[in-house]
Amino acid sequence: MAELAFFIDPSRCIGCRACVQACEECDTHRGRSMIHLEVIDRGDSVQTTPQVCMHCQDPICARVCPADAIKQTPDGVTQSSLKPRCIGCSNCVLACPFGVPRYEVAIDQMMKCDYCYDRTSVGKRPMCATVCPSQALAFTTREEIERTRRGRIIDRWVFGDEVVETKVMVVVPEDALEVRVDLVQLGKPVERAAPHQTYDVAALLEES
Amino acid sequence: MARLPAPVEELVARFGPHAQRVPAGGWSTRGEPDRVVKTHCCFCGQQCGIQLKVKDEKVVGFEPWEDFPFNRGKLCPKGVKRYLQDASPDRLLAPLERVEGQGFREIGWEAALDRTASEIRRIQAAHGPDAFAILTGASLTNEKAYLMGKFARVAVRTANIDYNGRLCMVSAGAASKKVFGVDRSANPWSDIPRAEAILVAGANIAECAPITTDYLWRARESGARIIVLDPRLTPIARTVDLFIPVRPGGDIGVFNAMLHVMIERGWIDRRFLAEHTTGWEAVEEAVRRYTPEVGARIAGVPASLIVKAAEIWGPARTSFLLHARGIEHHSKGVENCLAALNLVLATGRIGREGCGYAMITGQGNGQGAREQGGKCDQLPGSRDLENPEHRKVIAGVWGVPEESIPHKGLSAVPLIEAIHDGRIKGLLLICFNPLVSLPDQRFVREALERLEHFAVIDFFLSETARHADVVFPGSLMEEDEGTTTSVEGRVIHHRQAVKPPGDARQDWRILCDLAARLGVGGKFPYRSTREIFEELRAASRGGISDYSGITWEKIDAQQGVFWPCPSEDHPGTPRLYEGGRFGHPDGRAHLQSVEWRPAAEETDEEYPIVLTTGRVVAHYLSGTQTRRIGGLVDQTPQPFCEIHPRLAEKLGIRAGDFVRVESRRGALVVPAMITTTIRPDTVFVPYHWPLERAANRCTIRAIDPVSHIPEFKICAVRVARAERPTGPMAELAPEAGGVR
């Protein structure tokens, strides 16, 4: 059987938060979600996107950890910090290009999405991708995604000068080979993207 | 005597709603469950399969049920968190009796049942049998819905029984019955991904039927083009091929003008119309004047969008129509559906793979509950209460004289009006929270305050139950066994996970106990809900919704059985109308011509803005259950008012402000949500909250003349910036009606 893999298809996301609510239910983190739902700009759009850990091939969070508390499993899953080692410095929180790890004050430890390791390591699908009503989060084979979805699968990200390759894949429009995120230079004014006109109902009503 | 027995704050402190965030026994003790029960979510008509984890006789968690074909493990946040109901501190554990000035005190079952039974008798002796009424709900199982109808007609013998499906499915049901002779979605959901063109009319699928999102995307990825009609750019509308931001109430402008264009371009299946339908000539004649420009003026959208819609829908080889409350919650709700169905029939695209339509039922058993006789005008098997043949069949099943079965009674809104004007003096209510869900809340409250006896069966003390004289603690879905009928017409099996806690009793046992006190215990001899199902099967035999060939074993073996299923060797009927055979005696579909007309209350200078109401994904109906589940409360703690930045600017409203939304009937103050995703002439407030946060303080008590559905989607309001609310109601927790 082909290997199951994790895919994010942000265009499908409906912002329902079933993924976040289901993540809370895991017995290992008891009411705390390890993933986030990003609301892009509710004033301008209903667009949302789920953010699970992308499980970088060479995880930046682990590289910057001064206590060597973040470990990667042989099958490429980057785990939450090891409790005895984590010093709560939040280097990982600041360094992660995807904004995934969270420092939990109550337990003085970084926790993050671990690919539902307790489920995926025994052949179950991760909780978030199992419940996701739109299948914006999908845990299936690459062949299945290629067969049933339009768009291209990518696992390569460019943040300024840094190239990151991830275990979790993203479905993007056909013409994209990688995702480029240009860095904002500190101290310079941030150029905001113009609101997407088609999301303004008033503009749709004026169309001739 | 049904005024509040104590201040709201005191009742809330004792009975909630309190948001429960931790499973029964706490997170740390959850561990391995004692058993895992395959059942279904109780929130909404999709009825997703789910597995409930039980430990120490409490539901402590869930596990996706990936083998159930409808949802394959998928769940919305309500499904994920539904298990937490079982840990709620608000759960009613003993019968309650109202004590003036103090609230409620616990009483024994015998005393509670005796009191309500004797009040039923007293009121009926003094004022006639119909002076005692029953309001029931569409979140009950088929067995309980059936029992409610029988209880009203055989035990209480009142004509006045109706249900909260009156707020949900009746416009769609009435239209389907008129056109097809059957009140059921025509197709299983598996037909959606096979359609080339999909029209979603007035359905916020992402929030109200989330699982359907994946079906739409599967269609889309295979090349389908999707059209969405909605005054709000909903999450599903964001990515579709054509979004038409229709003015609330303008849908007929779009439907009739689409048909006009399709006739002009020759996208009509005239052979199908001639062979399988009646009424086309009148429809064709009626839409002649609905040019795209005329339709556009009615719909408040550019004519080009209507032409584009016709160009997507008209020439497609396969197509699917999905409609929901957005076109149904109108004083012309039935007409809106009829106009939409004309688009299906004119193309002949129904009754085959990838071709048809579905009405998206909102309530847990929205489909099944209306078939079993809980409506004021129906008998089991979707039979007509005024049809002598139908009456005779059911009288035979019940073992009562045909003439003893009361005739048609009042539907929900007129029933409340009859309480208000004193014709109805007593009420038994189950599975219904009118003090959140009915329009014109002040009027509803006044009505309830005039009741001489008010009895409620519920598992929590809902806002309405606070007004009761006697409260019977009933059962959650997971505490009983039975069937529901999903949005697809698929009859499914809810398995019991745990027993009712404390002295709470299964709802059906409470009804049987009352029936015994009313002297007809012999007609209610059931020892289990399976026995009720067996009687329901027999009662439905030969009816439109024929369940006679359905057994619980067959449901389990087939993962649900689609009705009609007229014999035990019949596999059920996932797709209706194959071969162009419709449900009317002539075998034809009956097209209905429709002319647009205005809403009951259009905007004017005094009230210049349209208020439209609806749901959010985290809450279910009146919130009696979901406002007690922590994760859902935290997701959407309180209502808000969506308002376009242009309108906000004109009114001097900024992000972070509270706004006062006021109609001729009432007002509410909620936070503003300024967003470009709504029409600038319309504001939206979700309706799940009570008291000063109830959207239904503003809505109008106007109903469709045929379906009697209230016009929740249109009333005229004015909107102004407001100070943050203060006072005891505002200080309540948001789940109880306060503000955060």
C-alpha cells in the first residue's frame, strides 16, 4: 500500500475549527490544541487556513533549541519538546517560519503538533485530518490527491534566503512550484496587499 | 401562572447554561474506554456517524467512525464536542415544580405526573379538548416523534399539536409535495459529486451542513461549476464559480429570469416536460416577463450575474440543486422553492445519476420527525390528517374509532397566538425552546405567561422551561435507542451509550406514564423503543414514507435504509423518481408558476435596513445544548452584527463598537463585525442566544400562507452605535445571554 501523507489544501478551508476542536481531544494534551486556525482578515474575507506543524526535513525549531529538547523521529516527525530538557526559552517559537510551536506557560514547556504520533504510528489518521469536513486537511496517499484534485502538490518553501522542505505537503494552484514568502525589513513601512475586490459584496453589486 | 418564579440571574446560577470544558471524570482519568458505541451526531440533519467512548457509565470522548458512508469520519466542531453534554452540571436529575418567588423545587415523579395529568383534564373539562396543546421537536427520534403524535391524538385528544420543524423544513417540504407528491430530498448525497452544475440557493453549507462541503469540492475537482445565491459571501461562496449576492427575498427574480434565459437559448427539455410533467405552459407564460433586467431589479444584483447563472445551469448534462433556510424562511418560502424546482424540471435533470435536488434539513431528525405525525396536519407515514382513508388506516393501527382522532389543529405560530389570546390554556412542550427560536420574542413571552398550566420535558432547563409549572427530566439522544431519518432520507440507528442519570427518564417513558394517568395506558404498552418502531413501521405501510420493510437489523447491515422501503426484501430507495415516475397519482411532476411578491415587512425611512438571521457553525438551533459545551461557547461566545463597511461608515460605526439593532417589535445590542462579505443594505445576526441577545426580539411574526414558516430572513430594522450593555442581563455569562 502506498504511504499515507499529510496534505493541506487551504482553498477548501471553511474556518469551522473542527480540526482545532478535535486536536484538543487528544489524550496526550487534554483540552489543549496543538494546531491553529488562521483567520486571514475577517473584515475583508471569510478566508481561513489551518496550520499544523509542517514537519520540516531539517527542523529549524530543533536547530535553534539550546537545550536539544526537540527531536525528530526516524520517519521525519518533529516532536514536542522533551519535558526534562525544555528550558522554556521560546527560541523555537520565534524561529519557526510557520508560527507553529507555542510556549505553554502553565507547564513551562513548548508544545506543538506532533503529527498525531500516537495515532499515525499505529496506522490511524491524525484527528484533525480525519474530521476535517472540507478535507482541507487530508491524510491520504499522494496518488489519491493527484487523482482527485486539481492543483499542484508542493513541499518547498522559500523564506527570503532560506529554503525549507517539509514532510507535510500543500496543494497550490497549478502554476506554483514553491511558496515564496518575502521578508519584511524591520523599520520599513509594511505594504499591505490591496483588499481582494471580489470578496467585497458591494463591488460585486456594482459590476456592469 | 407561567411567569419566571425567580430572577433570571438566580435561575442561571442554579440551572445554567454553564459552559462545560472538561469530560466527565476529568482529562486525567479518561484513559481507555470501557466501550465504544457506534451512533450518530445529534446536531443537524446530516446525522454524521460518530463513535462515543464510554467509561464508568459516562460518555467521556469520541472517535471518528470512518466506515459510515455519509461522512467517513468527518465531523464539524459540534460533532467533535457533543460528548461533553454528558458532563454538564446543568443536567436535570429530578422532576421540578415551580415555587413562586423561589424558583424550583424537586418533587417526586408520581406527584409531577399526577399534577400535569390532572391539569390536562381540568383545562379540557373547562375549556374543551383543544385548550390543551402540545409543542414538540424535530430533534427527537422517529419513535418519539411518532409517539408524540399518537399521545396528542389518543391520550390528550387535542387537535393542537405542532413542532419546531415548523421553523425549519416546512417550506421545502410543502413545495416538494406540491411538485413531486413526496416530501423528501430526491437524491442521495453520492449524486452531488457526479453533477456538472450545482446551484446552492440560500444554504450556508460551510456552517450549517459542513460535511456537505467535501461533496461540493469533489464535484468541483471533477469539473463541476457551482453557483451560490446568498446575501452573504459565505465560506463556500468564496471559492465557487459564480456567487450571486441576492437581496434577501429576491430569489424568485433570479430563478424566474434564469428560466427566461434558458427558454430563449433553447436549454429546455420539452420532451421530458411533455411526457412527465404538468403545468409547464403556465410556468413558461409566467417567466416571459422576467427578463434578466426585471429579475435583476427584484434580486438587487446585476443582470449579467443572472445570465451567467443560466449559462452554467442551462446547457449542463447533469445538475444538482441544493436549497435551505435562506430561500425557505420567508412569507413566500414555498414559492421560492417552487421557482427553484422549476429549474430542475425544465431541464429534465432529475431521477438519474448526478441529476436531482435536495433540501438540506437543519434539525437532527428534520426529515423523519415530520413524517411520523408530530405536525398539526399529518398522520404517520406522511399521511394527510384530513384524508378519510388515511384516518381510517391510522385509526386501525391505534385501535381507536376514526372519529375520535382530532382534525387539523394550529401550527406553531398560530398556536402561540391562541395561547396569547386565551383560547389555549395549557401546554406540554418537549424539544423546543421558543423563547429563543420563535419570532417576536416579547409576544411569545407574553403568551407563555398566560398559560394556566405549562409542563416541559427537557434534559436542561432551557430559557422556555424556566416558565414551566412542572419540568420532567428527559433524556439525551445518547441515553436512548431509536432511529432518525437523515437529510438523504436514510433511516439510521442511534444506539444507546449510557443510561439517563439520577431520576431522569427516557422521554417515551414519561409520555407512557402520562398516557396511563389519562386512562389510555393500554394504548401505550411499550416496553422498548423497538416496540414503538415496530408500530411505526406498520402505521407507515402503504403511506408515502413507507418504512414497513425497514428493521433495525437491516439498518445496521446496510448502514442505513432509504425510504420508501415497502417490504423486508426491498433494499430501500436512495434515488427517487427514476424513469421520470413521480409521486402524484398521475405519475407526473406538477410544475407551479410563481410570481415574485414583497416580504411582509419591507424597509422604509424609519427602518431602512434588512435584518437577516441564521446560524453559526459552533451552535445548534436555540443553543440549549451547544451553549453548555465549552469549546463551542469559546468558539462563538456571543452573537454579533455583520455590517458592510459602507453602511458602518454611514452610521458612524467602527470596529469594536456595540450596535443596537431595532425593529418595530424589539431591539438587541451586540458587537459589530464590520466586513465586506455582506450586502451593504443588509445586516446579519445569528439567532442562537436568549434574552437581550436574541435576534428574534426583532424578527416578525409573519408566516408563509401554505407552510406557516416564519419570515426569519427579512425584517426591517434600524442600526445605531450603542454603548456597551450594562445591568444584570449583560453581566450574565455570554452563553446565558450576557456580553463578553
